[in-house]
Amino acid sequence: MADFDVEPGAARDNVLVASESFENFEQMSSSLEEIMSVNAISTAAEIEDDTTTNTQEDITHNQENGSEINEKQEDVENSLDWTNKRKHIFVISTAGKPIYSRYGNEDKLAWLFGVMLGLFRYSRDSIKSIHAGDTTYVFLSKKPLILVAVSKTGECVNQLTLQLNYVFNQIVSMLTLKRLTKIYDEKANYDLRRLLTGVDRLIDHLLDFSENEPAFTLGAIQCLPLAISERDSISKIIKDACSKIRNLVFAILLGNNRLISLVQMKKYHLHPADLHLIFNLVQATESLKYSESWTPLCLPRFDNSGYLYAHVSYLADDCQACLLLLTVEKDVFFPLSEAKQKIVEKLRMGNNLEHINTSLAALEESALATGFPELRHYLYKCKSTVQFYQPALCPPYTKNKVRLIELYKRAHQKMHCPTRPLKLSFERSSDEAVFSWDTKGFELYAVFEPLIDTASAINCVSKLLNWIKKREDKLFHLNAYTF
Amino acid sequence: MGGMNKEIELQSFFIFNSAFGPKEGDLEGDQLKKILYYYPSTDNTRVQEDNVGLVEGIVQFTQTFNPSSPVSSLHTSKLRQLYFQPEPDFWVVLTLTLPIVTKVKENATSVEYLEEDLQDNVYEAALKQAYYMYRLFWGTFQNTLDKNDLDTLKLRMEIFFTAYLKSIKISNLDILTIFGGIQYLPLDRQTFLNIQCFVNFIESKWNYIAHTAFLYNEHIIWSGLEPNDMQMIYQYLTGTLLPANVETELQGGSMPRNTASPFISLHHGRFITGPTNLKQAKTIGKVPKVYLFSQGQVREYHLVVYRALSATVCFFIEGKTELALNDFKALDEFINPKLSSIVNDIAEYCSKQVVTPSSTPETPKFIYFNKLNLAYKSSVHLDNKHTGNVTCNKDSLRVMSDMKHTNSYLGLDGENIVKTTNDYWVFSKTSNLREFYIVLQQKNASLIGISEEVKRLCETELDRIFFHPM
């Protein structure tokens, strides 16, 4: 159909760990210990834990004033407004302690948490989902926590389970799984919220994010469009500036929810699910814009037992791209800060900042603007590199992006039914026509005008694939750089 | 080898009403009082109580979030539970085990539960059908409570459901169960009018016959009932009553309509409910009572079924009427001669119809359903007895049920064409409350080619049915 041998976006070196989005979430790709021992540097893991406890508790202290205000609010938990929220998310400990509720105060919902835990135990821990009309209730057990979603969005169980997994990973990314397990081993009825203040906000944001971005459903990352020479030169500058720093694992440059450059330690790869958490952290934390930060961060798919330490800063006042330098060393803020300065200087000298800014400002073009008048929107995912591309939104979805995302979620689910996966689907309603195609190398979801005939749709798809192929080196991060 | 695979199996089926249990807070009360029927009886009371307790918890929990309809199913890692609340406070619950495949990988066997192979929409329909079948013969649960008492209700449930559960072929249910459709037999005008005349004549001669239905083999030619009422009668006739009688008949009966010979002129007309052997009958025998609900109120009828050759005539006689043996004799005398000539006409008409060429795996298979009159046609199913006798693979049937589910998101009109990983193409179209599904097995076909094939099939198979143009 389209005339190329290798699917658009495929590359010899994979920047990210390729995976299916519904695969087992517990599998990790790497081990921090390995990095430490290979590089033979101190491994004082215990001390690390203590320091983080302190910093986390400081935050707790600061936020206590905030919670008093909340208590004066009315009982939203009993209102119709609360009941009719499109998607509730709850987190409980296996001992029944409320940890998180997306809407309303957990303490006032204690009875509900009790009921959920009761059901879970009563069913001998095997409950997966309940269905009632427009509402789907999904349970996920991730020891030592239980996560529950109650949704009226029409998303299927697998999609909701995926989101619960992300919520769990978000919690793990603040605490590490090792520590989380240890806390509950020592004190089963521990109130985890003491350690998690601030994480609420991240989870809230993560949920909004996953409802508005196809990246989660696809399990893939979108890159900022940049000429290949430009991206290579940026990656090279980062690589050169950091090459002398020991135990630096990842350098990630991102902007506008798009990946600009990723440089990593030899043999180590970042999983897209972890990268999503990093995107979320950057997006949800406004304060990162104003100063350099140093924060411990666990990447659950990379190694859920320990922390990486992240130096996070925006490149410059006149360039809103965010640079994260992740290391296993817990006290190298200053060397990393210096490295960052060097990177910015070089990027400025090489005019790279300007190019990044241009691309950040321009964003993607719509399918219409690129010569596909019947194509409203599409998602193209290259499977081997787990990167995807989508054009800008255009009507009728500009006002209701969630509807488009839900359309994609349904299409994705249909293609990936565990016992009956499909190769191809063409679906037509009075609102739109959706073409879904799953091949060895790529997945494509294209939304057309409803009245398009099949032959023109096919014709358009093959033209589109050629169009993407021609621009692959701009739209995708093809060359992997390592320290 | 020796991999153990299991199909979907019935684990339990129970009916409870929490209002019959102890009041809230009364922990000492007898929880078992809530349970009106429980299968299997081998589950001890502790298990029964626990199972009912879990459902009560789930009902309460789900209500907290104001769902658009009451809870309908629970998925666990090994089981599926389906719920139906047919009348206030009464819950009917069906528990099934998920199908299992055992896989051998590197000398280690692992058991996999195929959650997606047990489709909620199919088994929700089966559960509802069980209740509606009960209601057809005994009226609502509340009706028995009002007219009789709790023990009578329990007894009726016991007798009905224990037999019913044995009769359903749980692993062979598919999209046809969701439709619960009826097969009609289209006829030429003259024959159809003859039948209508025949029916009208009988109804005016015996005015206590309120409604009549006329079937030829398993196809309805005329029905004076509302489709919703006819639906359950049709399930009962084709699923239970007729197969049982066909076996005892000496000739004719079960022959497929295309080969029915017009030369069979001997008639063996007889009542299959009521006095089955009129010559020797001393009493009127067993005539079931049925409850029909469609006309906004409950109506009770005697269901008298008469069968001659391949034709079946059902008379719905006002429930208050006292039936007498002489009435049956008069009816028989009247029907017998008229029916044999009608049946001959039908058989002749049918034999003239083009016989579809014997199907090969490459022949497209289709299923059509019209929600308005509940008519269905299927070239996928070789009979309508849920024997699993189907002409396409089971996965394609499951894809159809998936599509039926997702089509609800497409609005009133929509179509969908998919290609499975084993190179089957499945097409679905919904329009004007009609649904049409096609399975095609064509290797190396393209989407465009299949679309054209589908278009052609829609034109030939559904030429007189109006679909909104898409």
C-alpha cells in the first residue's frame, strides 16, 4: 500500500524501551544497584531514605495549614455533584486506611473506603470490575495498596486499570516500592497521607493528563518536531557537557509535553511509562519554572526499589524547555548545575535555543493544513521506538478534546482485545469514520469525515504514511546518544 | 500434552429478596430467609449466605454512584456473576466460571482464564430469559406472593428453575441469545391470505380464542400477539415443546422446509397440549396457563397447541374459560381437513423457492435482526436450538457480540468492518433498528474488495429492507 520497507519512525537505536501499554506493570528494565556497583561508588541506601523522610515531612508541615481551610467547606461528598463526577479514583491501604480520593475529603469518605475494602476482601481479593449501566467500577490490588476507579466515561476495564497502575506508580515514584512495603510491614494501619502530601496534586494532574493525552493509551511518547541535525546537535551538546559526570543515568530535555532530546547511560533505557511520570511532574509543578530544583525520584519501571536524583531546571527565561539530569548520586547538585549552565551556553551559541523556541511556538500543523482535507485527526505510533505523532486538533474536536481521546481509547481497546485482537477496523457513524490499523511495525488510528468512501480513506491512509515517512527524521527522535 | 481446557460452566444460580431477611442491625436473624431459590443445593448454607451477602454489598456500593441502571455484572479473576432485578427487591443472580485454557510453555503448564470469551451481553440476555420464561408460566414473583404465599413461590421456583437450568446449553450461547429473535416464513399472497382467513374464521367461531399463532416448522407465519409476548412463546415452542413432540411423531414434523414433500397427505393432526389422543381421552389433559404482559396489563390464557404435519397452531384462550373435551373435539374436526390443504400449499410454495447452494467455508455467512418485529435470519446457525452447530468459527461470533456492544457508541446508524488476526472479516451495520452482520473468510482480500462484496450482499439479501444510506 505505502511504498516503504521500514515503517516511518523506526530507528536502529531505540531511545525508549518498547512495550505494549497493557503489559505487566511490575516488570522492571534495570537495576540501580547494578549501576552503582558497576561504577563502584558509595551505596549508602539507608541514609538516603532518612534524608528523604525529612524533606517530605517538612512539606507535610507546611501544608497542614491548607487542610484546615478544606474542612470548612460543605459536605461535597454527599452532594449530587460529587456522585455524578465522570471519574472517581480512590486509593486505600490493605488495612483500610484512606489514602487518596480524587474528589472530596478522604476522611469524610471513610465509610465508602470501608465498603470498598469489604467487597474486596469478601470476594477473596479477586474482584476486578463491576458494571452497572453507564458506570464501571474497577479494582486493582497492588500490594500494599488497593486502587479503585469509578467511571462514567465509557472507558473499558483495561484502560481504567492502566490509569490505576499509573496512579500506583506515581505513589511509588515518590516513596519507592521498597519503602512503601516496609512502612506497611512495620505498621499496617499507617496513615500514608503524612508522606504523600503534594502527591495528591501530582495524581490529580496525572489523571487529567491521561484523560486529555493519547500518550497513555498508546504507551508512547511524542517528540517536538525538530530537524534531525538540530536534534542531534542538541543531544551532542548535552552529551559532551555531561560526559565527565559519573553516574549520570539520563538527561532529558522536554517542552510543551514533547520530548526534545534524551541522552542516556550506555545499556540503560527509559520506559515510556516512567517518562510519562516525568512529564507529569514537570507539568504539574509550576515552581520548577522559577528555580533549579533537586528532587529524589523513583522511576518504577526502571527500578522501583530506589531513588534517582533529579536536577530539574528550565533552560532559560527566554526558552521554556525543561532539562532533567537524573543521577544515582544524591549529592551532586552543584556539578549538575554547572553542567546545565554549560549546556545552556552552548545551545545559545549554536542558535539551538532559537530553534527550540520556534518549534515550541509553532506546534504541529493540522491534517487539513498538510494536505489531507478529509482527515480530521490521526495518531501514528511506531512500535519499535514507542514514539507517536499526532497533528494539531481541528474542528469539531477543538472544543471537546476528551471526546476525541475517548474515541481513540475505544478504537485502541477494540484492536487489542486480549483473546481476539484485530488487524484492522473501519467504523462509521453519523459523526465520523474511524480507521484503525495494527501492523507489525506501527499502529495507526485515523478519524475521517463520516461520508468518506472506503477507497478514498485507504488512499488517504497510504498517502499519509508516505507523508510521515518523508518527515520521520523531523517528527521522531531517531538517533540515540549515550554518555 | 494433556492440556485441560474448560468451557463456560454454571456455578450457581440464586434468587433472593433482602426484605425477607432480618431487619438491618439484627445480626442474630436468619439470613437464609432471604434466599428464595438456590442452585446447586450442594452449596452449604454458609456459602449461600456469603454469596448473597456479597451481592447485597455490591448492589449497595454501586448505588452510591447513581448508575444509569442497576448493577448488571461482576468480573473476578475466575468467575463472572450476572445480576437482574426483575421486580422491586427481587434479585436473580447467575454465576459462571470463566473458560480455561491450559498452556504448556517450557515444560511448565499454566492455566489461563479467558475473561473476554465470556461476554456480558450474551449472558445477561440468558439470565433475563430465564426469568421471563418463569414469568410466562407463573406470572410475577409478587403475583404468587399476593395470591398464594412464600412457600408456594419457593416451590414454584424450585420446580421451574431446576428443570430450566438443566435445559440451557450454557457454553453454546451467542449473539442470537441477545436478540432472542423469531424466525418468520414469508409466503406468497394467496397462501398467506388463506392462513389469515383460517385464523380469523376460528377466532370468530370460538370467541373465547383471544389470539392465534401459526407456525410452519420453526417459522412463524402469523401471530396475533405482540412481538414481546410472542418472543417468549416462540422460545418455549422451538426450545422445549416442539422438539419434545417431534421426536414422538411418526412422520413429517421435523423435516426441513425445503425438502418437505407435498405428497404426504395423511394427516396426523392432534393436540400437543390438552387431550393428546382425542379418541381415548376422558379428560382434557394438561393445558398450560401462560401470562402475557405486553398490553400494559397481565392477561392469563390457556395455551392450546395443535399440530398437523409441519404446522403448529397455538390458541390463546381466555384464562377464565372452562375448557371442555367437546370443545377440543369440535375444534379438531374443524381444523383437521382445512389444515392439510393449507400445509400442502405452504410446502409447495417452499419447494419452489430457490434453495441456497450448499455452503462452503468461503460462502459469506450472515445474521440479520430487526428489533421492531424481532425477526432474525441466520446462515451462521444450522438450527436454533443452541447446539453449537455453527458454520463459522466461534471467535467470529464473539466479534459480532463485541460489535453489537460497541455499536451502541455509534448512535442509531453505523457500520463497522474488521479483520481478525486469523484473517476473517466481520461486518456489521445498524440502521433503522435493524442489524446486519456478515462473516467472510477470504485470504488476501483488501478492505476495498471486502467493502464491495459487503455492499453486494446487502443488496441481494436485504433488497426490500430500507437502510439509511451511509
